[in-house]
Amino acid sequence: MLKKGNKLYSILTGTCPKCHEESMYLEKNPYKIGYLFKMHERCSNCNTKYKIEPSFFYGAMYVSYGLGVAFAVATFVIAKLFVGMGLINTFIAIVATLVVFMPIIIRLSRNIWINFFITYEPDATHSSS
């Protein structure tokens, strides 16, 4: 399922959307908060520029909102319907979930956003983008 050439591979691994060879981020671990937003300028394998234009990743904020809502709804369903928590405890569970998963949501939203605009090219090696 998660093979190179699949958009989902690039989104979940944070690899270059064009060649799927290198991580876009300086630090793969999103929980190293100081490095959360730090990305390579270009892919060292295919030379793809990650920040296509100034403020390119502002669009990822919209994706981030959608992911946040999805995480909140999933937490609500689990806490309220499956575990049977009260409304206040469910609210606390939602806030805690969003805080804990914030770095992952941010990275996933950036990965999804860039994959809207760049497609996989298996032969992409040292070509310019």
C-alpha cells in the first residue's frame, strides 16, 4: 500500500513529492519543536524546490484546519460514544488530543498541500523544478 509512486507514501513519510527519496524536513521527528517548520530548500536528489513561491505553505493552514476537525471528531466519537465520557471530559480529551497531535497535524497538512501541486516522477534525478 505504501509504495513509492503513491501520493499517500509522500504524505505519510514527508518525502519529496517528486522523487520520494529524501525527507523534506531537516528533522524527521515532528516533536522536536524547534525544527517543526524547518525544511530543506530543495531536494538533494531531484532538485525540486519545496517552497514554490513565497508564503506557499499558507495554504496548508486550510488543510490543517480540516485535519484538526477530523482529529476532534474522531476523539469525540471515541470519548463520548465508545468510552462513555461526560461532555466536560470529552471536551478535555479533544483539547488534549489536538495539543498532542499538533506537530503531526502541521507536518501532514504541509505534506498534503505540496502533493496537490507536485506529482511523482520516477525518473526525477537532478532535474530542475
